[in-house]
Amino acid sequence: MTAAVAARPRSTPAQYPGCAECLTRVFSICDFIGGSPLAPLAQEVRTVTARRTLFRERDVLDSVPIICSGWALSAVMLSDGSRQILSFLLPGDFVSAALLFDPKPKCSVEAITNVTYRAFNRAELKDRIFGKPEMAEMLVNVWIEEKRRADELIIDLGRRPAAERVARLILRLVERLQKRGMAAGGSFEVEFPLRQHHIADAVGLTPVHVNKLLTDLRRGGIIRLSERSLAVLDPVRLRAVASLR
Amino acid sequence: MTAAVAARPRSTPAQYPGCAECLTRVFSICDFIGGSPLAPLAQEVRTVTARRTLFRERDVLDSVPIICSGWALSAVMLSDGSRQILSFLLPGDFVSAALLFDPKPKCSVEAITNVTYRAFNRAELKDRIFGKPEMAEMLVNVWIEEKRRADELIIDLGRRPAAERVARLILRLVERLQKRGMAAGGSFEVEFPLRQHHIADAVGLTPVHVNKLLTDLRRGGIIRLSERSLAVLDPVRLRAVASLR
DNA sequence: CGGTGTCTTGAATACCATCAAGTCTTGTGG
DNA sequence: CCACAAGACTTGATGGTATTCAAGACACCG
């Protein structure tokens, strides 16, 4: 994103335990925090096992969480028991940029796989970010990207048929994983811990219907999906299903 | 939002022609721009007649627009000819906070009624905002609110039935208008220039179906809607339709 | 080994879209 | 000022997409 990031090779020992292996470094502000000559920020590494919640809507957070490893999701529960997933969170993601300023989250966050995340002191992290112009710029980019993805989801849910939504979700996730180096050997094969009900809650469908759409994609030889692993066998046709290009 | 805003009565003469009457002042950063002792920013007031576009997705904006009067909408056109409205823009609204940093809009903006807006020089406006802490704070609040509304729309489109979506849209618009003093005498009667196809494109339905839902609300004595004017006759039942409270 | 969670498949149903036709309003040019 | 066209609204009939309901197979875990 900036020269400072690119200049620091992945293998450089990081200032905090675990950072050397943490995918976060390359894609988020952690790089600036850990790599800067400034004093370490007050923070705490926390671990959450799969299916447990990191925090709920009604909580008040005294710290700002950033995902270090694993997959999580942010979602809103509705009174009828259903829920809408707002976004999937990957290593390096701010849970939400708004949490830097507002301690009350507007959604709850749940671990999909085992998750580790860092909880930074809000005031210190804010000072640090606004003290370094390149970090402030990065925050702005994170925020813009967050909004852009929300708008994409609005378009999908409002105007696209079911098959298209599922195809787009898959393509976007694969793209995000590849950017993080989380796709094995740069191929189209990735670890994919999502259950079908996760996909359903993300794209506004029922698990039953998602199942039918996925088996269509499988039978068509477009994807392979089993054992928590996804391979895009025919990217061209998958993009066609998604009405892309 | 801050003491500076509250301390400045609505009747105070503003620094720019039209500002005294402009609803914008109370709800946006214009107050800080116009009311500050600093030099006026480079800006230009522009007028657009109903149904014309302010700018398109592919444009590159050298200035940052803020709506002064009238209703507008931001939307994305799809390849099949349909479109998704991302938000309705009222006086005082930033078209999008991201435009402060990125000259390329991610959506096109169209006037619903006749619209006037101010186009600020990006660099100057940015400097001014970040030069005054209370203005920076206001920008953050605008941005948080923008994201919050996008998330609400995602929930509506993903998980709520049609009648609920329409009822929620109406309630949110009335609430925003009331905050701006755009509701006649604080009653539930407001000017309402939206066509049914606007509502349809906003909540992901067809105009035909929106029509049927609106006539249901009318026949139930819940709203009155005619001649570009909306009255919420039975707020309690409207909220019930919207699954609120 | 029972229980729970996940995936799969088929059948019936509901919701919303599409199609079509007609009325009414608004705007425009002769 | 009127005639005409275009846009907006209304309503009913029909159809398709996705939901709901139901039942069974499978894996994993305590």
C-alpha cells in the first residue's frame, strides 16, 4: 500500500510474539504499530475458539479489536431468529473502523474458525494513527473499502438473483484470500471454513437453497468444495454465473 | 452535535448568499465553514433541475459536493438496465464522505427535485476540516452514520419482507426530514417527492409491487400519500408493519 | 452410542416478478 | 389553448424463484 510496507519483507522478525507469522502485518495497520520505532501500544492478544462470539451488539468495548488469524463474521440478529451477516473478517481486518471512535458496536462478531485478535487501547491507537500521516491515510483507505463492500452487498441483495449472489461471494472471498497469500501456491484452491448456513446468512437466502445452488456449481464442474476446502475449477464460467466481465 | 452548532441560532445571517435559508447549516459541516472566522473556501453553488444527473460513476470529480436544497439519490446502474439506489440525499448531506479523499465516485448521483449544491475545492476543504478538531469529529460522525445506514439497508434487503422494507424506508425518511425541520409544523406531514419507482429501486422491489403495498397502507388508514405529500396517520401501526418497537 | 450439527433431496407453498391493459397526470409543441 | 405524447399510477392474471416443510444420510464429539 505504501513504500513503508513494501520495504519490510515478510520474514523480518516482528516486535510482538506471533507477528512474524501473522498475515495481518501486510494488510493492516499492525505493520505500522509493530514496525515503528515508537513505544509499543497497550494491547493484548486474545484467543477465541470456533463458534464463540467475540462481542455482542449491546457490549461496550474499551479496546479496538483487529483480527490476527482465523475467520470471523460480523452480523445482526433479528427478532424472528434469523440473522444477516454484514461481512466476513479475515486476518488483518479491522472489525470495523467505527470502533476506533465509538465503543458501542452496531453488530456482534463471532468466530468461524479459531480466532486470535489483538485488542488495542482505543485512545492510544487513535493517537498513534493520527500522529503518523501514512497511518491516517491507511485508516481512510480501510474505511473507504469497508463502505465500498457494504454498497456491493446492497446491490447484490437488492437486485441480483440468488445464483449470482453466491458466485460473487465466492469470487470476492477468493480474491481477498489471494491478496493475503492465503491461497495455496497462488492457485485457486483455498481453505474455506464457511458452512452453508454462513453463506445463506450472508447473501440473504436459506441454507436449503444455497445447497441447491452449490450442487449446481459442483455438477457443472465450476467449483470443488469439500472438507473445508474450495477450488475454483472454472473461473471463467464462475464469473459468468456472477455476471462479471 | 457540538456546542458551536447549538450556539448559532438559525436566524443568524450567514456568510454566503442563500446560507441563511439553507437547511444544510444545521446538519452539516457548512456551519463550520461558513461560520468560522477563517477565509471563505473556494466553492461554487450549482443548480440541477429534477431528473438530471449531478455526476456519473465514471466521472472524476475535482470538487466535493454537499447538497444545499432539494432531494437527490445515489445509485448504481446494472448491466440489465435495473438499478439499486444506495441512499437518498437531503439538504446538508455529504454525497459521500469518501469523496473527500477519492475523486472517483462509486455511484452516480441524480436530482429528484430541483437541487442546489456547493462544490468545494477538495484540498482546501480537507485542510479546513482537519485543521479544526470539532470539524474532524463531525466528519467522523457523518462517516459512521453513512456506514450505519448502509448496514441497515443490507439487513432490510437480506432478511425483511417487502412490506417491512417499505414501511422502514418511510419511517426513516420522515425521521430525517423532521430532524431537518422539513416536516410541516413538526407534524407527521412532509413533502415527499419520491416516485414509486424510486421506492422500488431503493428497497429492491418492482414498482408494481410497491404500488400494491402502498395502497394497502392507504386503505388501512396508515398513511396518506398524494400530490407529492406524505402524512403518517397512524405511526403506531406503521411501526408495527415495519416490525419496530 | 446417542446427540448434535451439517449436508442433501424432494414436494408443496408463498411471495414477489412479470405481463398486460387501462386511467390519470404532466409536460410540450403547434 | 388544445392536442398529443410521455410518464406515473392502478389493477388483475399468470408465472417463477426462493421458502418452507419433511425426511434421511453422514460425520463428529462427548
